[in-house]
Amino acid sequence: MLKSSYKKYYLFTLIGVLIASFYPLYMGVKVAVDMITNGTVLQENYPKYIIPYTPIAVAILLGVLLMLFLKGRFALLGGSICSLGAFLGTELLLEKCVNITSDTVVALEDWQMFSCVVPYDFRETQSLTPIDILIGDYDPMFKLHFYLISVVIILSVLNCIYGFGEMVRTHNKKRLKALVLQSVSAVLFLGLCILACFTAFWRDGQIQVSVLSAILMSMFFIVMGVTAGIFVGSFILGRGRLVSVFIPSLVSVVVTMLMYVGELILLQGNLYRFGKGMIFEGIYALVLAPVDIAIIILSGAICGFIFFLLSKKKI
């Protein structure tokens, strides 16, 4: 009976992931058909952000399938490693083999980089000289920024699926509250990612962004760090207050910092500025402004506070 319930859980989860992944998978098929038929994808036919979401969907589907057959402590590890490998392979295949045609023909990776800076609609009316990024000037190190987002999504989703599956199998609810928080943070982070895909948080190509854009970007950085911290913290909860609180908080800080490093690479040594004045200006060679440092610290503080409460209640 238990085995049957466990399999049903994963089968229903697989169906749910397939339904949620329909659009990313459809985008991948559509682009593949255009490439096979025409050798390129016209700009007006390009489904927004096929990368990284088609590779992410493929990776999560593979992870769920593997965890259906792999049981015990190595199920998540094996599923995650294979999923990340599938993500990287699919991502590189799309980046190198797909071309986008607008006024010129460019590789998908270049098109994607430019879309991260400013949505296409803004390019027709706004000058991009403050950032000075041109299509075709792709830096491979940009992938640090881009892939980090994808890894956090894949691992956090697989962690939730695996964790709840283990509760079905063992009836051990020790990780329940941490997994609920992981689910909430993962959904919120994915929602912010999707919003960024279609709006780039309404950036207009200028270094100084609007108040709305600044708020959304700050939320994105904080939620990403917290999501990564919860992933790690969900496995070490209950191993002492210091370990249970400090390590997730540190992971959150490091991941948020890496996002800033990725932004520096994307903007060729610049960072978006959230306003004017001393707190928004870079601190000498550090480039980070006081508000940026506050965002990094806040991400770690929120994650630490979450696990302080959980460890206090001995969940």
C-alpha cells in the first residue's frame, strides 16, 4: 500500500510537471521546427525566453522520472546531478544551434543577453549608450549570472518534490515546515523570473532605473538568496542552532553576492543604480553601493531569521 501511494505521488507529480512545462516544451518544439524548416527563427516568431525555461523544464521532468525509480538518500542527489547535466546539455544545444533573424542574424545566446538588459519594445525608443552593450559582444562569463538562476530553480523544485515524496514514503514530517517554506520561496522566485522575462522589470536601458524596477530587482535578489539558503537549510535543520541558522544565512548571502557579480559581468563592470545620492553610488573600487550591500545582508538576515524560528521550535 505504501509503495503504491509513493508511486502514485510521483506519477501525479510527473503529470503536474508536464502540465506546468507545456509552454516551455512547446516553445522548444516550435523553435526546433523553425530551425529545421528555415535554418533560422524570425524575431517575430521567437518565443520569449526559450532559454533557460525549456532546458529547465526538461531537467525537472528528468529529475522527477529518476526519483520515481531511485529511492533513499541518493534519489535527490542522483536526480539532481542528472537534471543539471540535462539542463546544461539542452541549454548549450539551443545556444549554439539556434539563430534569431531580425535586421541581422545573431546567435540565441547573444539575443538572450541583450533581452536581459532591456525588453525588445524599449529598444525602438530608448538609447542604450549608458550600458554600451551590443549584440554579438557576448561574454561567456555571463553564464555565471544566467545559469545560477536556473540551478536555484531546478534544485529548489526537485527538493520540494523529493521531500514531500519522502514524507509519503516514511511518514517522517521532520522537514515539513522547511519544505513548505521552500515551496513558497521557489514559486515566488519563479514568478519573479517569469515577470523579468517578459518585462526585464521595465528597465529602459539606462543605468539608473525607476523606483518600481529598483523594488522588483531588490526583491528578485533577496528571494533568490533566501530560496538557495532554504534549500541548504532544509537538510541541516535540527543539527544545532548555530549550524541550522548560520549556514543557510551564509549560503543566502553568497548566492546574492554572486548575482551581483553576474550583473557586473553582464553590464561590463557596471551595476544598475536604484537612485541618486550617496547610498546609491558605488563605494570606490568595490562598485557595490550601500543599498546593494544592504540587500545582500538582508537576504542573509531573512534566511537566518526563518531558520532561527524553525530551530527554536525544534521542527
